[in-house]
Amino acid sequence: MPSTFESRCRSCDSDNLEVFLDLGNTPLADRLVSADALDAPEPRYPLKVAFCHDCSLVQILETVDPEVLFTDNYPYFSSISPFLLQHSRDNALDLIERRRLDQDSLVVELASNDGYLLKNYVESGITVLGIDPADGPAEAAERINVPTLCDFFTIDLARRLADQGKLADVVHGNNVLAHVADTNGFVEGIKILLKPTGIAVIEVPYLKSLIDHCEFDTIYHEHLCYFSVTALDKLFRRHGLYLNEIKHLGIHGGSLRLYVEPIEDVQASVSEALADEYALGIDTIRYFEDFSLRVQHVKQSLLALLRNLKAEGKRIGAYGAAAKGATLINFIGIDTGLIDFVVDRNVHKHGKRMPGQRIPILPAEQLIELMPDYVLLLAWNFADEIRSEQNAYEASGGQFIVPIPEPGIL
Ligand code: DWN
């Protein structure tokens, strides 16, 4: 399966890139291994992270074909998490009020998945259009009356929609901006798709949270870019869009909600974030220089913890067949000698194996029956929700292990 080495910045096209983290050659994080493919080779790709000295964008240097990453059997369904569903509903209802949306409005979501967000606009009688290349989630969206184009959003698609008079009052894009190989084309497409009075509301994981909490496991081939406000501001301005407001969110280990418009009206939330990042030196390589050492510390510390527990005869499972879990187990070398199984609520993942280490994935309901002594939280970003769902496991004496920022038993 093809991939491309990028020697120039995905945002500003500079060649002044400096690698500060190398996670080795790793399998694709969401390409779960089916039972009938256990003997088939798994492609692995370099996973090196670089800093652009000219626009401060952090990015990986390998681009894997998006047709390979996001189309057939893409296993991620947003509606699995009740927390994410409520988070999304609150966002939609806030915008309906803020932007005075009605039956004459159009709301478009890029990477609309299974209709988890747009369904809230449909319930309010607002016209929507979902765009997502993964056929499974797109079909799930259609089943709940969210019209969805099963396709990648590109500048060409934006032009076709604009030519059809389909300009948007609101464009949503949650956890997609980091995923697109043509970063500038995607942003230009948003500019084309927006009405002059429209707004793009985009959620991205926040680079500062990744570094502060050592969230190296959120680095995988689906995530081409890792955004600071500094880098985002430059990216949007290049296309006549303005990052006017941001909100800090706890979801996915720390994210930003970006409010981007064709009209400049920069609020304090943005200017304060830019000033904070400048004071931190997030626009210099120095901010990233010790990150690799901190990642190595987590690796050694977590391996020692798991090995000691196994030496004591303990049984260890894991929770969350998450993409980030694939990076963690493959970079650290957590194999079936340490972890017996992974449980997950997503039925599309059951019966498959984790990429690389090929740890079997079982239904979450089985955890209480299997009753391992410890469970490694691969989906640590949903720890509260998972612990609440699995309270019987902990009440029976089971204990969870968190891997980052410091491995430890809860
Ligand atoms: O950017 C992306 C993020 C938003 O989602 C995508 N590229 C891929 C995906 O990354 P991930 O798989 O690391 O995301 P999650 O949502 O942290 O994965 C959580 C996993 O845990 C899923 O497989 C679902 C599962 N889960 C569960 O079994 N029980 C989640 C919850 C909340 C639960 O209660």
C-alpha cells in the first residue's frame, strides 16, 4: 500500500523541517486485523514527527493513501460515546441559537461520520449535508435521515457544491483538519463553501495538551498535523479566513474548538492563546526538545509496571481498541505475553485483532466475566465514562491502569 515521504511543510511548503520524535515503523492504527488475515503481512510505515521552523506546524512526514486509511472497513463510529453525543448536541444547539439558524439555513459537516452531530440540526428542521468517505458510517448516517455524500471533501467538491448554490451558514469539521493530505486545499474548500456571513466551527486536538500530558499515543498515520493556535492562525489567514475565537475542550485529551470566519473579528480568547504560546516558545524547536526523552520514560515505566504484575502472576486486559491504543502497544511492545485481550463497545471491532500486536478484541460486556486483575486503559480519554460503565468490575476488585502522562494504577 502506497505512502509518500513529505520533505516540505504541509501548511507553508517550507523545507525547514526538523524531526523531534521517531516512533519507528508502525502498522496503521485503525486497520484492525480480521481473523482470516492473521497470516497476512501488515504494512508498516515510518512515524516521524517534525517541527516547521517557518510556520510552527507540527506534522508527520509520511502520507499514507487516504483511500487506504478511511474507506473500506473504517471502524470508527462517533456515536459509541454518550459523552461525545452530548458534547456534539450542546455544540449544535448553541450554534442554532448564536447564528439564528432556521429552515432556510444550510449546515454542512466535513467527516460527518454516522450523523452523530448533524442529526441535532435535522431534529430542528435545518437542512444539512454530511460528507464522509467511510461507507459504513455514511450508511449509518443515512439510516437516521442525515443526507451524506460518501466522499472526501476537497476543493473540487467545494467548487461543485458552490456552483449548485449550496453555500453553508455553518461548516463543521471535527477531528478531520489534521487528517487531510491537502491541508491548504481543504481550508480553501471551506472558504469556497462558506457564505460571506458564514462560520466554520472546527475541533482539533490541541498540540499543547499533547506535549503537556505526553499524549504521544495520539500520534498515528491518520493524524498528519498537530495544531497550535500559532500554526492554525497562519494557515487560515493564508486563505482569507480568520480564527476569531477558540474554546478549550477536555475531549480527546484536550482539544480546541475553532470559530473561523471570512470576516476578521479576533476575540481575546485567540490573542491570549497566541501570547501564551509565544511565551512558552511553541514557535521554536526548544519547546519540543525533551519530548522524546519523556516518551521513552513512559515506555520504560509502563513496561516495568506490566512486567512486574505479570511476574506476580496477575492477569491483565485492556479497554478500548482505540487508534491511540495501537500506537501505544506497538511503540512500547505490549504484546499478548502481557495483555490477554482488549474489550471495546464498538461491535465493528469485535472478533478482530489490534494492529501489529494482534491482541484479540472482545465485547466490553465480557470484562466482568473475564475479570482480569488489571485493565490497561487504552482509551484513557474516556476514563470517567468507562469506569462508570464498568463500575461492577472495580467493585469486584478489578483495577485500571492509566498509561499517560505517568503510568499508574488507579
Ligand atoms: O481522530 C480520531 C479520533 C477522534 O477517534 C480518529 N482518527 C480515530 C479515533 O481515534 P481513537 O480510536 O483513539 O478514538 P477514541 O474515540 O478515543 O477511541 C475510543 C475507543 O474506545 C473506541 O474504539 C470506542 C471505545 N469505547 C468503548 O468501548 N466504550 C469508548 C467509550 C467511550 C466506551 O464507553
